[in-house]
Amino acid sequence: MKLFIAGHNGMVGGALVRRFSRDQGTTLLLRTRRELDLTSATAVDAFYAAEKPDIAIIAAAKVGGIHANNTYPAEFLFENLAIAANTIHGAYRAGVRRLLFLGSSCIYPKHAPQPMPEDCLLTGPLEPTNEAYAIAKIAGLKLAQSYRKQYGVLYHSAMPTNLYGPGDNYHLQNSHVLPALIRKFHEAKVAGHAEVVAWGTGTPKREFLHVDDLADACAFLLGLDNPPDWINVGTGTDVTIRELTECVAEVTGFTGKIVWDSTKPDGTPRKLMDVSRLSGLGWTAKIALRAGVEKTYASFLSEQAAGSLRA
């Protein structure tokens, strides 16, 4: 079986490579951005025609933090639309029998019910700060759904919650909260700082899924004969930012004081996925948050020592 993993050099793609490399009889088709420009329909069509994959997982995307999304919405919308359109349409034209498109929890409305069920899609306005990215991911989801409906191909989507793990981005301004905390507390420990300032009150609640659990969920979904058109992937549990911060401080070995700057914004009070549909099919996350943070911190140290840390 020939499996194309689009975006294999990213955090999610790396986890998919680790997971599917274990499967005997599976040949992974991997291309760097230089080798294959997914925003070029011509390049994607030529790749599909030459390699003829049986299955494609689309984990490639242009990603960034709030600042990048706000500053470059045109690029975020265009490039992610192009990736979705080219990989899905190209797969159909080349006879790829199965495709899994990966999206994000940001596809759901800003004021979605908590936990967020799949059926709340397109029921309200999106969060303005990442609207362009979300629209592109919704388009990809709907494109896969439409090809399945019209042509009978088994194209479906998975919408993961906040992800973390090896290969994450640790930039202090552009990364997500968990990797930013790991770097902040590690550097404070190394420098011998007496305190670390954390933003907000620490009361908002967030859900975190280790990227290796996502990869396992993808393998599970690809093993289903009739998966849903799209499905949430998460843990179904959340923690406060204060609890997360204290966990990271303990794991990194920081013993100083945590000072909360309540003049900084908290953001949305809660963002949790409803994963009852996936658990009803028989899959649940396996990596507990504490264990996942410990694994991720070990990866952070290894990547830093090797000079490969994304920061």
C-alpha cells in the first residue's frame, strides 16, 4: 500500500510518519516543499500521476499564530485553499481511492456550544483572528465531502483540537501556549530567574492532544469502512491555563514563583471538543497530559541539543 503524507516535515506530518512507518507493507511517499509545491496544480497532478498512491493524508498547511494570521490573511487563505483544492481534486483525477484531510477546531463558530459538536459547523461567525485559515479548512472539508457525495470516493476529514509534541514551534511570540510555556520555563530555570510572568488570570480552559495520539486516531479512521465525513479528534477533557502552567513548571524543574498578569487578555473562556462521535466508534486518546508534557520536554531538549529546534 502506497501512502502519501502531505506535510511530513511538520509536527503532525512527523507523527504520521512515525505511526505509519510501523505498518509492514506500507510504502510512504514523502516530498519536501522544494520537491513538491502543493500550491501548484500542475506539480501535484504530475506527482499523483507518477506515484499513484493508494491513500493520501493531507497534513500540509500554512500555519502561524494570531499575529501572522492577522497580518497576512490573503496568504493564509490563498495558500491553504490551493493546498486543499490541488491535493483533493488531484487525488480524484489520479484515482486515489482514499483520502483523509486534516483540519482544525478553529473551523467552528467563535461562540460554539461547549463542548463543540461536529454539527455546529457553519452555525455562526468565526473567530476573526484566524478566519482566513478557518475558511480554507472548511473549504477543504466540504470539498472532500462533496467528492465523496458526488463520486463515491472515500474522502473524509478529521478536526483535531490543540496539538503539541515533538517538532513543535517554540517561538515565544508565534507559537501556541504549551510550547511557549515549555520554552519560557526552561529558559527561566537555566537563567536562575526567581519568577516567571504568565498572561491573564489562568482561568480559561483548554484541551490538549499529543500529536502521536492524533496519528493513532488517523490510523483508526483509515481502518473504518464508513467513517463520518468529518469528525472531531481530542481528549474530551480540558484543564485551566493555570493548571497547565503549573504542570509545565514542574516538568521543566522551575522552582521559582509564577506571577499572573491579569492586565493581559484571557481569550475565550473555554474551548473543548465534543469527541463522543469518535469514542462511540471505539477510539480514545491514550497519552495523559502530564506524560505528554514530559515526553515533549524531552524532545525539546533533544531538538535544542541537535540544533533543530523550531524557535
